[in-house]
Amino acid sequence: MVRALDGVSTTIKEEDFVLIVGRSGSGKSTLLSVLGGLTRPSDGRVRFNGKDIWTMTDQELSALRSKEIGFVFQFPGLLPTLNALENVMVPGLFSKRQEDAAQRASQLMDSLGLTDKVKSFPHQLSGGELKRTAIARALFNDPSVILADEPTGDLDADTEIDIMELIKKVNQTGKTIIMVTHNPELSVYAKRVLRMDKGRLSEE
């Protein structure tokens, strides 16, 4: 039997920047999915502000993800028929931010250096611009935690640095960052580094 996660236990504090490093298949993405309430573990608990999220109803869990957790994935997953501004606004469809969605999205894009890209469609954006747009979308509902799964895995070295500096700045605004990567060189950006190996988690 394969154990994607094997006896994992850790505590992550508010405003922390935790980098989880490990090879492909080590369990990093599974751990992030469990932490984000996307994959139910076969055993154990995931506590968010003291409450086990897996005791919540589906509605409560959806509300938690919408309000408190922003997701950034390796592949941005922007909707091709929407422009960049509209893509950033998508979380507003599921929150109370619908009325000021355009203003909120525009402000986020300005802060991330995308002022001149609001009307651009995904196929018109560079890799770095796509990732910045995805980060803006993750920040739309002002979550307290950002979960990032290999957000720089498909970028060139220079763009990777730009995105990591941006994520570091997001952390400095008070957001908790939990990011997984196969690249140990990114450890310099984090406050804590954890390593995943065959489903087991250890602190470096």
C-alpha cells in the first residue's frame, strides 16, 4: 500500500513563509491539497485556527477555502475566454466582494505590475504575467493563507526570481505562505524549510 503522507505532523504560525522541498512524487502536492481542504486524509486532523477542518460540513469547508485560503498552482489555469481583469475577479462570484469586484481586481493588478495588462487575454500574456495574474486572483478575497504548488516550476530563472520576490512581498504584508517546490535553491526566500521524502516530513 502506498502512503502518500506518512505520520506528517507540523504547526505553521501566522505570517510564516514555509517552503516544503522534495522530489516529484514525494507527497508535497498531496500535503498541500490536504491542508487546503481539497483532499480528505484517511487518518489524522488538519486544524485551522484550532478547528479541525475535516469536521466541517461541505458548505463550511467551501466557505473557509473561499474566505481564508488562496491557491496558486504551477499552471495558472486562467479562463481563456476572459481577460486578465475578469480572471482576477472570478473569486468574487463566490464571495461578498461582487459589488466592488472590478475595482478590487484592478487595484491588485496595479500592485503586481499588471496595470497595462487588464484587458489582455491569457494567450497574450507571458509566463511571468500569467503567474502574476494567478497570484492576484489568489489574493482577491484577501485570504490569510496562500498555498502555492510549484508556482515557479515552468518559469525561466530570471522570471522565477521575480515571482519569488513577489511572493516574499505578499508574505511581508501579513499573509501566511505555504509553498511546495522541487528546487532547494528557493529556500533563501523562506522563513522555514521542510523536506518531504517518501511521504515523511522533516524540518531543515
